[in-house]
Amino acid sequence: MGTAAGKRVVSGMRPTGKLHIGHYFGALENWVRLQNDPEFDCFYFIADWHALTSDYADSSAVAQNTVEIVTDYLAAGLDPAKSVIFQQSLVPEHAELHLLLSMVTPLGWLERVPTYKEAFENVKDKDLHTYGFLGYPCLQTADIVIYSEDGVPLFVPVGEDQVSHVELSREIVRRFSVYYGLNLGPELFANETASLKPARLLGILPWNREDPDKFRGEVRRKAVEIGIDNLHAKLDLFADWFPYKPPLVEPQVLLTRTPRLPGLDGRKMSKSYGNAIGLSESDEEIRKKTKVMKTDPARQRRTDPGNPDVCPVFDWHKLFSSEETRTWAAEGCRSAGIGCIECKAKMADGLIQWIAPVRERRLEAERNPKRVLEVIEAGSAKARVVAKATMERVREAVFGWGKKRAEVLK
């Protein structure tokens, strides 16, 4: 694939094992669509470090699960010739940027993350009182913005329930960029009075020779408080004396509408609930599992009419059945002309037909595990080229070693 196609997309999944159809319709279907759009360069990864944020006590399955997920990526239609498919831990720059972002991220921001609170309420079999779990939004932010490039819009494809995660990443990047992307021009230090007017406009003390760094710190604190745009607006004609060149690009939400696909029991589809259909399920397993799916509770008897709009099986019909079959199922349900067993069997026919090519691609990848490793290693090498360039820019913004070296060696 090329680079800098105009827009860049980054997304990933934790290695929890083989993927199911919920993963496909919730993310992979959209990832495939994006990789086939020449407007986008796509970076899709396996977040193996993220697996440790909650499962650090036993990491024995992470390596195999990583292979399984990449196998499913390929089965779903991701193409290493069109997307960069890589493993998070093979690009160590993620960890370095995570460290730097964590230095400026307020503790309160992390403690207020809804999923952090929910996990403490719901997860009882793991000790989540660790920095790794608390700080995962910093790592998540690093995973995204390590693929920043000046002038290239950066997108994260998410559903509405995940928009808040991207917004937190934007806030972390914004704060980081204020500290390390806002500079003070030499005009401010020409003499003792040069900074008087800008300081008065910002409501801070001007620069003085006795404590030269205090003024810089006050300007940056003000920028963090009111934002760069407001800072420049307040400075008016003096805005050019405070140039802003952010070292990282703020990610944007690429809102993805995902179809409703409840689990076999009507709850959210999840492997932990045992209510999912895997991408590698056999026809026999599919028929066995779908035969016991929850249906409209109003249909207690075969002769009771039902409502397809509240039936999980009909949600599946919308994805896997033809228009003719959907009409047959809806009318038959409302009139009690068909039973739930017939309805589920007909839906299973469509699901089996849909999953067949996906399963075949998966079996092909399973027969050639070396190719899966080659995809991971080649993709990680490509990703690292971009990540290294980002970190060179970030290190210079934070420490200024290139500038210092030039001063010393001139």
C-alpha cells in the first residue's frame, strides 16, 4: 500500500481469541470497506499490551490469540497489500509515546472514564487496582497518534458508544501539544518591556531576567486553561509572537453505524456470555446454536402471533436473508403462519451461505501459519517506519536535543 493517501485510519482489537460475527459487523466489515477506499491509509493492529491491562496475571494465551485474530482479520477480508496489519508490541514506540503522554495526563481524567468505573463494579475475579488498567486511555491514545503525520487527517472508526474514548484522546493530545508545541518568539525577550502588553492581555506577569522560565510556564498554563485558539484570540496582534506547531495530530471520530446483532440469548453478543457464533463455526454448530435462539417472548405457543420488530432472530434475518425471505419471516411471524423453529432454520440457511467464504479463507490461513506470521512481521515493520518518524518529531518537541546538538557543534 502507499502512504499519505490523504486520510489515515487507525484501529485495533485486543487478542482475546477467535473472533465472532459480532466483531465482523461491529468493526471488520467497516475496516474492509475503508481499506478498499483509496482515500484512506489503514493501520489495523492487535493490541497485545492492552491484554495485560486486565489479564496481566496470566499472559500464556496472548501469543496464540494474536495469531488467531490475524487469521480472522485475513478471513474477514483484510488485505496486507491494502492495509498495514501489525502487532502493537512489535512497535515499541507505542510504549515510549504512552510514557510521555502519561506525564501530562491528569489523574482525574483517567478516574472519570466510565468503563474504568464499570469494570470495578462488574469485574470481581481480577485485581484491577493497577496503573496499567487506570492508564490504558494513555496507551490507547498513543496507539492512535503514533501514526500522526503533519497535514494528514487522522481518524478512528467507532460506534456512538465509543465516541467518548476518542474525545479523551483528543484532550490528552491537546494538552500535550500545548506544553510541547506552543513556543514563545524572540520578540518577547528583546528587552524588559517587550512582553508587557501580551502579558497584560493574558492576565499574567511579564517576563523578567531574574526568573526567565516563569513567563513561559505561565503562558503554557494559560493555554491549557483556555485553549490555544482562545489564547491567540486574546493576544490579537501579538498572536504571531506565540507560534503553535503541535507535534501530534488530534484524532477525529469516523462514526460507523453498525447493524443491530444481538447474541443468541438476546443480550449483547460476547464470547464470555457464550452467546456468539464464531467466524469459523461449522454448519452443524451454527444450526445447533441458532435452534435455541431467543425469540419474541409473546410467542409462547405455535399459534400465537408475534412481532418480528422485537425478535432477535429477525435482526439476524436482516443481515443474512434475502428480501423475499425477510418478508416471508415477518408476515409469517405476525400471522402465526410459521413457527419459530421454521423461522430460525431459514435464517440459519442464510447465515451458513454468508459464512462459507469467510470460513474457507480462515481454513486457508490456518493451513499456512507461516504466512500469518509473515503478515504480522511485515506489517509491524511498515508501521514502525511511521512510528519512528513520529517519535523523532515528538522527542525534539519535548527535549530539543537536535537544537541543542546544533548549538554545541556549530
